[in-house]
Amino acid sequence: MKKGKAFEVDGQTVGMVVFENEKTLLIRKGFVSFVGEKKVLILGEKAVYVSKKLIDSSYWIRLTPTTLVPETINCVDSSNLIREFLNV
């Protein structure tokens, strides 16, 4: 997956736009973390459709260009990332 638009809520990146049409966006849930010294966007399997009207009318939600690269991780060796992803 290439670099794209980050989905931010209250200034925190919570996902990435993976598909866009005239009225809606498909956003995959994710979070920003460090893998080694590299800052990456870890994307989960869950996704949601969001209306563009919601984004335009909300002060707290916005789309921003991102330089973060989405990355998959080895979950066996990354239990701290699993806890962070599940908010535990």
C-alpha cells in the first residue's frame, strides 16, 4: 500500500483512507507506533465507511496527507503493539 491520507480525530491519527468515491470514504482502523526507530502506521483488519459530509461538518475530524508508511508487523514478537491496538 502506498502513502495516502490519514484519518485524524481530535489530532490523533486513527486510520487511513483506503478507498474513496464521490460521497464516502473507506477507512481502515490503525494507530501510529514505533517499530525500532521507525515511526509507522499499523493498520488493523477493521474498516468503516464514512460520509464525506461528516468530515466536512465536523471540527474534530479531518483528513491529512501522511508520510507514514502502513506496515504489517509480526504480532508474536510485538505483544506491546497488540496491547496498544486493543487499548489494554
